[in-house]
Amino acid sequence: MSEQMHLSHVETVNFGSYYTPPDLVDAVYGMIQKNEPDWRAFRIIDTSCGYGNFLRFPRSIGADFDPKAIQEAGKQTHECTFFRHNSLSSVSRQQYGLSDDDKIIIVGNPPYNDRTSLIRNDLKAGTFETDKDLKHRDTGVSFLLSYNKLKADYVCVLHPLSYLIKKANFSSLSGFKDNYVLIDGMIISSGEFHDTSKTTHFPIIIALYKKSAQGMDYEFIRNHPFKTKDGKTFKINQFDSLGNYITKYPNHKSLSLNDTIAFFWTMRDINALKRAKTFIEHEVCNSIRVPKDKLSLYCYADVFKEYIPRIPYYFGNSDIMIDYEAFKNIEKSFMRKSLSKYPFLKKLSQEKASENDIFSINVYFQNLLSEHYVGKNAHTALCL
Ligand SMILES: C[S@@+](CC[C@H](N)C(=O)[O-])C[C@H]1O[C@@H](n2cnc3c(N)ncnc32)[C@H](O)[C@@H]1O
């Protein structure tokens, strides 16, 4: 049985109990076997095991704080050892009956609450005890830190790609990133899980980390060739980002109203832009003041939002990308396409976008995204 069935919606959200389908468990073991031929000499542990979907081999160890999940897991296999406990409290190898000499591989899909953070805050997720050195607002990060505390030799788990690619998140992986290196990985969509149909899909990485004194720095992540399930590869540093040219956050303190010609909603990443407004008529506490000399770049963000259906899920947590030179060549097209949509911006431009403008913008996005462009054909793009 792979699908979790005993929790209410609220509990599922609170515990992060989205169980892993068998094909993704296969992918985890495929990765381990490819990279560590001697993997059978290791003890396999899932410290957030649910019904034990990852516990396929004798002598594996499972833990979960959900009593019904552990009960169910115990029925599935008698050859594994189970612990019903909070895996983020008093974390140690002894907790699992393991010594420092045991070689261990941690597998699984720890709970994370980055996805629908608003709902989750309402539900007050994660109010249980957590070791001081593991505390983080995202439970998934706490779990990664706990693997370092257990001194796992390998870690092969699913987690949001944002933990690696967002610099602030990556920094909060402290002990983990300093002691582990990513040696293999595959990116999948959160849409592969049940119960996620109503949310915007975001990228999840099935990541294999190996203990290493070198660890990883952010440059390593920026240069890493991430592979997606459907055979695409990308690097974070292959794109320039709009954030290098404009502020994405409120700037009330640094720009006066006199120097402001428009207001724009805060931008975080591509998925946030998808849900958010762009230009707004009146200032609010988390809007951005747009100065005249940067107006075209905010028009760019506004038009970018229209093209989000052309952008694959795996860039959902990335910054808004830009080819600055190519953009500059057709800056006016972006301005006409954007400003003419908003009656309250009429004073800035009356001109409507021409067919030529639209064509140039289509070509721009096809070139920007190249093989990542969703719906490759130029004709489809023209019908946007
Ligand atoms: C995403 S599910 C994964 C379950 C299973 N590994 C799978 O992939 O099918 C996360 C599991 O973590 C458990 N969990 C959440 N916080 C925990 C904690 N602090 N200690 C132990 N288990 C926890 C939940 O009860 C849930 O079963």
C-alpha cells in the first residue's frame, strides 16, 4: 500500500504526509545502486517512513511519529525495525541502535512545508520539539540537518529543489552542505504526488548526497548540471536574472514618491509571479516603487508573467530570467505590450503593441528558453 489513507486533510498538511509512489522509490534505489555497488553492506534508514514505502530490504530501519503509520508499516514487513518517535528530537545513532562503525544510507521523502506556506501557517504546522541545532521554519531543512547529525554515509531523499537553488535556503543547510556533496540527482514535478492537483507545481529533486569533507558551496550548485526526469539538463548560472537589474522587494525607504511613476507587486520567484499581481494602481505595504529609468524592466516582468505557461515546472522556484542585451533591442515592444493593458498607466503610454512587437517578443522567449520552451512551435507561440 503506498497511498496514505488514515489522516484528515489538515493532518496530512500538518505532518507533510504525502507518501511516495513506487516508481519514485525505484528511482532512489536505482541511483544508490548505480553509485555504490556495495550498497548491501549498508543499513538503510528512513526516519520519516510513513507506511514504509522505502523499506524494501531486510534489516532496514523505519521511524515516524505517526502511530497509525508505524502500525501499518509493521504489518507490511516483519524484517525491519521500527521506531515510533519524533526523529528531530535527541537525534543520535544510539536512538536507532546503531554504532559509529555502522555504514548507513538514509532514504525517504521527509516532510516539507514550503509549498502552500500560507495554509500551513494557518494550521500551525510543526509545533513539536526539535533539537536546537536542527531548528528551521521548514521541517524538510531540519530533516536534512538531522542526517548530518546521524553522520550518514549517503543520503538519497526527495526534497524541494529550492533548498539548493535559493541562496538563503542553501545557506541554512549549514552542517549538511559543509559535509555532503551532491553526486547524482533527478528533478521531478510535485505534480507526481497525489493531492497536489490544485497547487502550482514546483520542482522536487531526488538527490543522492555522499559524505565528503569538502562539502558544497553555492558556486558548486550554480554550476551543477541538474537533470530532469524527461531528459533535460540545466544549470542555474546559464541564465542572467532580472533581480540583477531591479529590486524585487519593497523599496519605500530608498525611493521617494516623487521619483516613482508606477507601483509593482513584490516578486519572489517564477511561481510567485504566476500567482501575484504585477502593476497595481495604488501603493500597498509590499509593493515596489518603480523609477522611470527602470520602467521597461518591470514591463518585462509583466510580459514574462504572460509567458509562464511556456516555462517548464522545473524553473518554478528560479528567479525571473532575462537576456539583457536581447531585451534592450526590443525594450519598446515590451513596454507597449505591457503598459497598454492597464488603464491607470495610460499616462505613460497610449501605444498598443503591434503584431511585430508580439512576434519579436515570441522570438525573444523562444531564444531565451531554447530547448526548455514549452510548446516549441513558433505558430503556437504566436497564438498566446
Ligand atoms: C512525506 S511523508 C513520507 C512517508 C514515506 N517515507 C513515503 O515516502 O511514503 C512524511 C512522513 O514524515 C512523518 N513525520 C513528520 N514529522 C516527523 C517527525 N518530526 N518525526 C518523525 N516523523 C515525522 C509524517 O508522519 C509522514 O509519515
